[in-house]
Amino acid sequence: MKKILFIEPDKVIARSIEQYFKQYFDLTITGSAKEAIFLADESTPDIVIMEIQLKNFNGIDFIHEFRSYTDWQNIPIIIYSIVPPSEFPQNKNFWKKMNIQHYLYKPNVKLKTLNVKIDELITANVS
Amino acid sequence: MDNLNISSNHILLKSVAEELRLPLVQISRLSESKNDDKQTIIGNLKIIESSADLALQLLESYIFGLDYNDGQKQIELSPITMGAVFNDVAHQVHKIANQNNCDIELEIKNTHPIMGNYEAIKLAFINIANSILVSTDTNEIKERRSMTLSVFSKGPKNFAGIYTNNLNITRSSWERSLLMFEKSRQKMPNFSANNCSGFYVAHNILETMSSTLIPSKHNGMRGLAADFKLSHQMQLV
């Protein structure tokens, strides 16, 4: 089973993610970006899926820190956020530079679609 | 704080609309969940109900504040007891508190009747309580928490506030959030990943009674409180 690290601060959305994905993946869900670094260190994930709007530590800071570790520079990251991507127009190059595979806007992207994106990434990485 | 114009309605409306995305996404995603376990399905339905209730309360309170701030309606003040209002608030938020792993304590000390609008104060404090409950119940916090609804008098005023031991709101962070209200999506990043619109809707409602929402400390806990002028008429009685 592929390991997915989810960073999701909202308990209800975290619950729905767990219920939906637990049968497909080895899931770790945390609401804290700081804890996510420790969790990734304990068990390196195959994919990271994260909210950008977090408490205390914002998602951009997390991405900077995560990508600063050599071993984690090629781990795919999907942003799955309540913040519309249009609020980051200046960041298109940033997402590319930070090797962010997808920016998915939560209100428009159901878990089924998120699952398809994860499968595509896994298939691409295997091939 | 009076010149911090968050009652500019389109700004507050945008904030409320952004806040309402979350419960709608919660309902949508939970309805996608795959499981056959009856208890989990019942749990999900309870969460869907409370997400919808929270969204409706925020929306109704915004509309209530809008009517009075627009000058379409004049708020009617009458002598009321804050103890009665807070009993009502505690009753209303009890279910949401329970679902969010929090106990409610009511503390009413030496209070006198005040001049206010019962419904307006009740709605304001329900929104504050809801925002605190939802914002502080995250994946990071595992232990059961408590929230105190406190009413006490000090000098010529009654103070009513909602306090918890993990409410990281200081006077400066609150004032900064009001100043940055128009520009900032996440008003208090040290406190919540959400935008806490309930606080600002409450602030708007309280302003209609010339009351001000302020960060406050009480019994070692932090919270948000408002002051109310005593009803001299009722004191004479």
C-alpha cells in the first residue's frame, strides 16, 4: 500500500478523507504542519496532500521546509485547499519551482477526483 | 476601536461567504465517504446536521446584524439579565460543544440587570461560542476541553465573556485582525485555520447596542467579552 501523508486541519474533512481513502492507502492524517515534518521523518510518505491554510504555520512555510530536505525533494505534493488558487496568481512559478504536482480547490474537487489524481501520480512514478 | 469599520457590509458578507464554504465542503465530502458501518453512518449524519446548523446560525446572525447596522431597523433595548441570556446561550451551544469534545461551564456572579436586546446578545454570544468551539477543536488537540460562559459585574458595568484555556487571542492580535479585516483571509492565524467570521458578526451585532467586543482574561483563561451598561431603572426596582 502506498503511504499518503495528509495535512488537514479540519476534523470533519479529515474524517471524510480517512473514511474514503483508508481502504486504498496507508494513511497518516495530521492537522499540524510541524507534526507533519516529524511524521514524514518517521515514515517517508509516497505522496503528501495538504491544506495551505493552516493554524500557526502556513502551508507555504511547510512546503519550503519540506523541500529543503534532499530526500524529500521529489515526493509529490498535492495542495487540496479551501483557498482558491486564483488568490495566488503570483505563485504559479512558485508551485512549479517547489515541485507541486496539483493545486486542487476543495469546493470543486470531490474525493473521487482527488483519488484519480493520486492514482495518476502513482502510475507516473512507477513507470 | 470604533473607527475599525468592519460593518462595511460587503466585506463582512465576503468573510461570511468564505466561512460558509467550510461547512458545505464538510457536508459534501462526508456524503462521499464509503463505509457500511451503521455507527459511522449515524456519526456522519450527526456531523452533517451540526455543520448545517452552524452554517445557518452564522448566516441568520449576519442577516440580523445587517438589518440593524443598515439602519433598516432600530434595535430595541430593554432591561434584561445577562444570566438568563447566558443560560440560553449555554443551552443552544451545548450540543455543538459536546460534538466538539468540549464541556460548557456557566458562571454567573453578582450581576445586575442591563439595558440590551435579549435576542441580539444571545445571537452574538452563540456565534462567539460556535467560532471558538470549531476553531479550537482541531486534529492537533486530543484531550477534552472546557469553555466557561461568565457574567460578572465590575464598577458601573456588567461583563459577559466566553473563555477557554486554549484561546490564543490577545488584545493586539484581535486589534490587528480588525485592522486587517479587509485584506486578510485568515484573520487570526495563531488561533485558527478558519477566518472566524462568527467573531466579527458578533462584533457587528454588539455594536448596535454600543457594546464592544474585547479580548479578556478571566481565572487564568483567555476569551472574548463585552461590556454592558447597567439598567438604573431596574436597580431602583
